[in-house]
Amino acid sequence: MSIIFWKTIVVYFTSILAFCCCFRSNVNREDNPNIPAIAKYFSTKGRYEEVNPYLIEDILAVNRSILQPPSAQCREIHVTAIIRHGTRYPTSKNVKKMQKLYQLVKSGASGKQSWLREIQTQWRMWYTEDMDGRLVKKGVSDHKHLAVRLSKLFPSLISEEKLRGGFFKFITSSKHRCVNSTLSFKAGLTELWAITDMEFDHAVNDALMRFFDQCTRFVQEVDNNPSALSEMDKFKQGPEMRRVQEKIADRLGVPYNNITDDMAEAAFYLCAYEFAIKTVNSPWCQLFDEVDAQVMEYANDLKQFWKRAYGYDINSKSSCILFHDVFSRLDKAAKENKSGQQVTEAVTVQVGHAETLLPLLTLLGFSKDNDTLTSTNYATQAKRSFRTSHTLPYAANLLLVLYDCGGGDLRLQPLLNEKPVTFPGLTDQRASIPLYQDVRGHYSDLLKGCDFETECQLFKHPAEV
């Protein structure tokens, strides 16, 4: 029989096996009383395990066959990993909203349901403002486990030899949750290999990992501009959100005007944080059914779309500095490899925020729909690609893996949350990982331009010139 026949058989059975594994994990997730039915709609407050359900059964599970290099002689020579911090406490701003809702429920709710009585008599408000977004124990585990899984995916790169040899570079945002996530990632590796005689440095670089703070045009035109989120604001005042608020009021037995959109958001966050931090299916989750959760998810997606993604051009262009940094590392690895040298930076681990990752993913063209997300097209966006619940959970990551396939054939594979993806708009790549030069060609306009300083300066009015 032909080689093509046997390859077809292998692909077929691999697909069936992957489907069965996924199906089993999904069944377990849905049957598990500890997992809220609405957990898959928590957007940027979601667990990484909801994006990769097989990890619920085995947190260190990997499947190297998904990498599918174009030929057997291909070998990884460099990987850049841009990773969001792990699970964190709510910010002080959200804690205030949650405390306000809790007081209303404690003193004013009159419903008779058992879950409501549990909130009123047993549940205690344990979130405090000083927690303010700090990494939690689960967030430490998120990065430790991710480090181990990546070492299993790329054993020749993410290895003890490479770490000890100084071929790793760690870069982080200055925020506690990012620094501690970086320390956790390193600890995952040093504990895996029982390294106790060495320590490994990391660099704090906010210019790279918090570029959004330093982009004047973004700060003034979007971040500090109340009208920039007008579509989200209109949606929160619209019929879908109003119905969610009324249903919450009915379940609590309070007047409709007591439940604002902020109160609804606080209730949704309470459910999400209790689950992400403590793996608890909290009684707060009973305030929402799946229809409600989809509306809440869309409200947050509107926020992310207009504030960090395709809503305004400057959102993605603010990440130009990180974009160029990534490609300069890839170029350096390619050049060293071509000249026969050892690649001096085999692994780059860069830890930042959802606000770091989303603009870069947007600049690269991921999760782009034909239609803009607005306050009025919720009903037609049910199957949208732009779903932060799918792309930006805690510890979300973009991996760019550079392969040497022999004869000067360099190829680049992107993975999003450990799953291979294709570069948007890059043709003739489905059968294999694209040539690195083709990727560079595809993004040539950004590589030639996309200057951070130019993009981020405020435009001057003619009278000021």
C-alpha cells in the first residue's frame, strides 16, 4: 500500500482519538457540579482549563503530535512565549462593586431559594481592596504547570541544559502579578529538574510589556476618553442587559431599580472569581443562566474590542514596539542558525497582561470578524471569532516557534494557548508550517513601518504646526 494511504489512516485515527479525548473532557466538565454551567463565558476572568478542557483531567497533559512539523528533519531552534499573568485577585475597583452588591443581598434580598439563604447566612465577603489584582495561589500553579507542559512540548529547547547554559531570557511587566508569574514559571522548571544550585534572572521591562501606558495617543484618545467605549455603554443600557438585570432582581426579590449594570457585573465577577481562585461553584452563579452569561460576555467583549482590539487603529499600533521586538529575536535566531552558530537565545519568556497580548494578536490579525462589534448587533454575533473567553483566560499565551528544516528552510509556527493556529491572511500554509520569509513578507508593511514613537504621538492641529 502507498505511503499516502498509511498517512491518511494515521491522520484519520489521530483525529478520532483527539475528538474522543475532547468529548470525554467536555462531558466531564459539564457533569462536574464544581464547575459552573456558565464558566465558559467568563471572558478575561476565565480559567485556562476552560479553554483546554483536557487539562481538567490532567493538568500536565500535552500532545506533541499537534505540532506537525512539515518534515521529520525539522528541529525547533527558538521559541518566543508571550504570556498573560496567572489567576489574580479582583482589582480594588471591582472589590468595591462586589462589596456594594453583597450589602444589598444581605440586607435587602427577599427570595426564598436555598442558594440565596446560603449567601445571606454562610457566605462572607472576604475580598478586600488591598488585594488589588495580586497573583493568587492558583495563579502560581497556572505558570508552574504551563512551564512543565511547554518543556514537554519542546524538550530540545525548553531543557535543563539550555536553562543552565544561559540560553533563556525572562522579561516581565513590573506589576506584582506579572513578576510573581515569572517567578512561578521559573520555579516550574527548576522544580521539574531539581535545580537548587543556580538562580535565573529576569528583566523588568514596562516599555515592552506595558507599552499601552506609554503610548500617549492611546492613553488620551482611548484609555482616558469616556466616549471611546460608547458602544459598550449603549449595550449596557440596552434591552439585552436590562433583561439580565431584571432577572437578577427577580431572583433576589428586590426592586428592578436596585440592580444596575454595575451590580450585574459585580455578581458575574463574584461567580467568576470564586471559581477561578477557589474552584468553587459559588451560590452567586445561580443569579445567571446561560442566556444571561452570553450577554455579560458580550458586554466585556465590547469593552475589549473597543479599548484593546479592532475598535480603534491605535489599540493594535500601540503594540508596535513588542511586534518589532518579537521579530528582531526571530531574525537574530535565524541569522545565527544560518551562519552555523548556536542560537544564543533559544527561549524567550515575556510575561504581561491581557492588555499586552490582545493588541499584539490584533496587530497580527487574529480573531477578526467581518462585522464590527456594536451595541446593536448582539443577535448576529453569536458565532463571532472575537471571543475573549476563548483567547484571553488567565495565563493565555502566544507561542512563536522557529524551525530549521534543513537547506536554509526556516519555518514559523504560531500556537495560541498551546493550540496550533494559522497566521490570518497568509495563503498556502494549511498543509505545513509557513516559511519564515513568507511570514515576514506577509507582515512587511508593519516590519517596515509601525514605529511606536510615530504611531503614539498625538496629531497636532494645523494651528499648532
